[in-house]
Amino acid sequence: MDKLPKKSKTEAKSRIDHLKQAIDHYRYSYHVLDKNELTDEALDSLKKELFDLELTHPEFQTPDSPTQRVGGEPLKEFQKVTHEERMLSFNDAFSEADMEAWFSRLENYLKVKVKPEFYCELKIDGLAIELIYENGIFVQASTRGDGYIGEDVTQNIKTIEAIPLKLKEGSKYPIPKKLTVRGEVFLTKKEFERINKALAKEDRATFANPRNLAAGSIRQLDPKITSSRKLDSFEYDIVGDNGEVNHETEHEILHAWGFKINTHNKRVSSLKEVFKLREYWDKHRESLPYEIDGLVVIHNSNQIFLNGGVAGKAPRAAIAYKFSPREATTIIEDIKVYVGRTGTLTPVAILKAVELAGITITHATLHNYDEIERLGVKIGDTVVVSRAGDVIPQVNRVLTELRTGREKTFKMPTKCPVDGSPVIKENVYYRCSNDNCGARLREGLYHFVSRGAFNMEGLGGKIIDRFLDEGLIKDASDIFALKKGDIEVLERFGEKSAVNIIAEVEKKKRITLRRFIYSLGIIHVGEETANLLANYLHLKNHNLSRPADLVTAFADLTHENLEEIEDVGPIVGASIFSWFKNKANLNLLKKFDEVGVRFQSVAGQSNKLKGLAFVVTGSLETYSRDGIKEIIRSFGGEINESVSKKTNYLLAGAAPGSKYDKAKELGVKILSESDFKKLIK
């Protein structure tokens, strides 16, 4: 060190005092008020000057000097510290029901109706500490330990700029001779990444999360290592009774004394507001510079908190309301194989419903058979599932110690579940040997949701493709079994899209028999043939209300019966007969039944309009275009798209266009909506 000019003791003392005040001011402004009034470089130069002066005049160095944050020689071990009051932890809640149950337990214990006023703090994912001040000067810091005895980490805590070594005086709150404060030490995400990168460059072990790194930093025997890691801290509790009536005031006092408090903390007046606040931070926590894992919800009244006492390790009047986990355990109830657009077979775990990152999950990808063997997954296993980003959840680990012996080993099918073709293996993937299999399945599903069939708006080809590729559907019935959580986790979907799709699917569970038959994609069966077949079945059997009824209805039908239907010749009849005798198709009908598809009756269901051909044009007031066509067909009528000499009626609404002129030219009878109602009455 270069020698500095020797100052007089008076000058040195004055300069040291001013430097300490200035550095403390800028430290407080930056770490507590989040105001950067001075650059880091400028502040470092002030600290260097102070360090040099104290080195020259050690008699003026005091424990509360900013230079003492760096610490002294490495410690050989940590001394034990007994807490004057036990450091408690919190019980956890994960749902609104958990929170309501907690508040009910508090009221039951106190035997009074409790005013719902809560102070909510962001639950920092860090390390709890206790700080002791005497006459406003920091003297000791300790970890929680077992709640009764912790470790003395005073030298390391001194390195944290956010923790004052001397309290601010002059506020309306007098500083007690002895003060015990509790808070949380943590590491920002940015600092966590910086340290891990540095460790990786040195081929040293990195840390799994900021909390572990913060805890490891506090427990360094060399304070210089702790100092290099730029820890941060929020304080949130004053131990003992200092006359405050509520917890919110404690934070105000802490702030007045120079402690850094979390400005996102908030007082609310109902559990409903607690739920909204938790939901907000669950969605916005990534915007914070540090990790949080929920809210700490404390009854704001210190008297109620005191009267509530302690149950086990936790206060009755406070609870940790945590975010939904991003990793959870559940049971694999089945493993299903889905065929994607390219014919690739994907095994998907069907899970016992579990909440993961705020979403109820029922599916998790197993990727391929090699992954199943690597994990050792069996049907019935308890597994760990996780959700990384906006992708379908995956199985990470099997908890074999929870096996009962009733688990079943899974084997990939040797025949394609869609068309029965042999399954072949290519690298780690299995696929159908029929190159058209995946494409045919895809086209069948496109047809199923199309306008003339189930008319599922917002469920187009790209979405069907995505569901196939993610292994969420393997046939049309699976569309009705989808859950909001299955869709919400997919990239570029989100909650709103998931809600809309589920609502649309639920709405379309009721369908006319004609549309349902058309949706099945039977070869040679278009909309008109489906209508003729539906009318025939209704006339033969008036109790068709659900898909399983078709299994019974077709059990006794022959080729000849089908050919009795007008315009159904031998080829069409054979196609229909073959479809309804196929075992896989009959199982599909039963699956439709199980997921709640039901047939919607349409007015008519008679042959009153049999042999009459209709064309519909213009904007109708009472009916939708598709709705009125459905009614015409239900009375046995036929729908044409263009007017010809064979057209019996043109049903015309407003602005009918050229079809109206053509009908007048050919002498086709033109009906208004009221005319049509009289016709079918």
C-alpha cells in the first residue's frame, strides 16, 4: 500500500465519521430504497479511502464501520447460539380449501369469530437468520438451527450490505437497548447464475438452486468467500413485545430503523384477497430478481397471533401458502399408446389427477419404450412427474419403494392400435408399418370435428395434429376426455385457449344421430346417406339416445335390411354393414358412450317431407342454416346445394341472391320461414 499523508487525529476522526455516514447513506439508498444515487465504482473508492484511514488510525475503527463487512480471519468452526425465543417455521397450504381450513382451525382454537385481516409477505426462498443489536449496533447473527439453538454467523452476515451494522435514529420509533430481529438471507437469480458459471469454469460442483447456494455461503468459515457472493436480505419480524398492535406496523418500524423490507408485502381484508394475491404472484414471480415459493400469511393482529400460540413447530395464526409444485408424485393408472401423424407410436402415462404448477395433470409423456425401460416404469407405479416450461409433463423417476407387487409390466404392442398393421422399430421409436396409417387417422379426426359432423369450432387441423403428436388423443372419443390441464400445459395454448376448447367440446357432446353417423367417416356415407340411415333407424327403433344403442340396433341388421333404404345400394350397404361389424368400431361406439356423447332429438323424425328436395338460401331469422337443414332431413326431406328442375322448394331468407332468380325462372315453389313452419306443422 502506498503511504498516505499522515492526518492529525482530529482530521482523521472527522473524515472517518463523514465517510461512514456517506457510505451508510448510499448503502441504505441502494439496498433499502432501491435508489442508485452513486455508481458502484464511486462507492468502492469511498470504501477504499475509509479502509486506508482506519488502517492508519486503528483506534478509530468501530464494529459498525462499513469496512467490517469483509470480516476477519477464517473461523475454525461456528459457535452455538441459544435463541431467546424459539425460531418457528410454518405449516404449508397449497389450495384455497387448505387456507379456509387453516382459518377455521384458528377460530375454533380461539373460540371466537376472528376478523379476517391478514398481512401477506412474499415467501423468499432463502435462509432464516436472527440479528441482535445492542444500543443500535449490530452484535450477533445466528441461523435458525433446530429452532432453539443456531450457529453464530456474525462475521459472514456483516458482509451483507442490505443488513445495517448501525440502526438509523431519529424516527418516531425509539430503538430499544437490546433488539432482536429476524429475516431472510437470499441470493438473486443473476448472482446465482454468475457464481455457478464461475464454479463450472473451475470444474467445481455447482448448486441446484439459489437457496442452497445462499445457505452454503452463510456457512463459509472464510467470510471473504461469503463477501464475494453478494448476498441480500429482507427483515420481517421484531422479537418480543415492543408495543406494536399489528404485524404491518412492525415492517414500518423495521424500515424506519434502516432495515430492508420487501415492498411487495401487503395487508388484505379477506381470504379472497389472499387468493388473488397468491394467484398474481404465481403468474408474475418470474419477473422478480429472486426466487419465491409462495406467500406467508399472518393474521395482522399481534394479539390474535399471541393468543393463537404454537402447534408443534408452527404458529397457529400464520401459514405458508405455497405455489403449486412444479414437481409432484402421483400414480400411473394406465399406459396408452398413441399413433402420431407420421405413424409413430408414443406411450403416454395416464395419471391419477395431480396439481402441477397450478394445473391439474392427467397425462405425462413417456417418450418411447426405451425411456420406459430406463425408468423401469410399470402400470400402478408411484412416480415423480415434473413440468419444465410449457410442455406436456413427463415422468422423471419411479418410487420403487412404494410398490405393492400388483404393478403390471408394460410392453409395446406388436400390431398398430389404429389399423392392426405390424409395428416396426426404427432406432428408439416404434411405428406402424403402414405408411398411410398416421395420415388416415389424422384425416379421420379432421372429418370428425368438421362442420357437417360435430362442428367443433376452434378445433382445427393444427390443434388436432398437436394433440396427436403429444399423445393426448388416439381416436375421436379421446377428444371428449381431454381436461383443461392437458391442454393448458402445451406451448402457445395457455389457460384461455384450454378453457375455450374444453367448453366447445362439452357443448358438442349432444348431437343428432345423422351428424353422428356422418362423423364416423364410413366409406361411401355422405351427409344425405347418413340422414337416410338415421331416419331408417329412428323409424325402426325410437329408443336410440346414445352411441351404445347403435351396437344393439345393428346387431340384427343384414345386408338386405340396409338395401331396403332408398338410395342405399349393395356397395354402400356392404360398407355400412362392414363398419358396424368391426370389433374396434363397436368398442369406439362404447367409448363415445362412456365419455358422455348423447343423441339430440330433432323435431319431426317422420317421413312427412319424404321425396321432397329443398334448397336453402339467404339469411334466416328463426333458424341457423345448418339447423333448418337438420329439421328438413329429420322429416325425410333432401337437401340440394343448387336449384334445378328436380328442386321442389326454395326456402329463402333475406338477400337470397341468384338462387332465388333461378327458382322463379324454373317455376320452383318459394317458401318463407313462416311458410316452412306451416308445411311441417
